[in-house]
Amino acid sequence: MKNKQRKDTAVRVSRWVDEEVEIFINNETDKRIKVEFPSKRNFVDKAVIQLLEERGVNLSK
């Protein structure tokens, strides 16, 4: 059987950032947030992509 390797990597964030992201995406008063960001990983990916695009990084490689 072929060894399947994940194509993503793990990045450590501060515990308080992790906790605040968790609170934000699980906001009971705004269910749209959970639809837009179904997971912490999705939230972080979108935030980093947005920051890089704002800084002029070409992500279409």
C-alpha cells in the first residue's frame, strides 16, 4: 500500500488566539459565521490568504 502523505502542515498559534477563534466561529448569535468559517483551520486559511493578498503576494501560482 502506498504511503499517503497529507499535503497540509500544522502551524502553532498562541492558545489565546486559538480560544478566541473558537469563540468567534461558534458565535451563537450569528449562525452565518459558522457557515462562512466551518472550522478554525478554514478561518485561519482565509485570514492568511486575505493578508497576503492585501500585501501584494501573488497566490495564483
